[in-house]
Amino acid sequence: MISSYYSDRVIANVINSTFTFSDLSPRFKDVDETYGNIFCPFHENRHSPAARMYWDENRGIWILHCFGECHTNFTTYDYVNLILCKKQNKYKNPLDFLKARLTTEELKSKLKKADKESGIIQETRTDFIKNYINDVSLETMGIIDYIEKLYTA
């Protein structure tokens, strides 16, 4: 049995790395091949495409950016959570979506891998912050300058 032990971030990583927008809805199969333009599913958008899908090389996932009303980036996790779970009520939550789409073994494996990667990323970020604070504190400056430098980094 797979519990809800896993954080939303881990579940989001599994969804984003496993599913494309085309896997989630047939509406994404008709994307303009040249520009990636599409009607935004997150707001009323019927007259002209207000969004663009693109591959984010740094994160290794598909992104849908709405230039219209939303004016933000969305991932496949956002589509599952906001559209399939909350708007359409097809699934109770994103973990239930994963349980319905993957075998138990696939899901366990992907969740463990994402959980491990999330921990590594968190440790790396924590080490970076510790080193940065140490570097800043070693400089000779007043406390106000020190705090300002910490918050503006």
C-alpha cells in the first residue's frame, strides 16, 4: 500500500517526469508544431491560443506558459491537480491519479527515486545557504549591511 507519506513536491516530480500534456488530454495533441501555441486550459480561452507549450531543458519537463489571463507557467502536475482533481473531480488528489495510471511497482519505484532526488537537492541547497551565510559573515561590515546582503542575494 502506498501512503500519503510523500510530499506534494515528490508527487509533482513523479507526474512532471512521467507524463506529458498529451498523455493527460487529447486537447494537447493538436498543438501548433511550429510555435507550440495552444488554448490555455486554466482559464476561458476560446478565441485565440493564449498559451505556449515548450520543453524546459534545465528541469527536463514540459511547461505550459499562459500569456493571457493566467500569465504564469504550469506543469503537468498543475494540470492534474487543478484540472483533473479540483475542477473535473476525476481523482481525489494527484496521488490517486498516479495510482490509477501506474502499476504499484512503477509507482513505488518512481516515488522512491523522486524522494531520494528531492533530499539530495534539499541538502545541496542547505549547504549552499550555509556557505553563503558563512561567507557573508566573514566580511567586515556592520550588522545592517550584513542583513541587507543576506536578503538581497
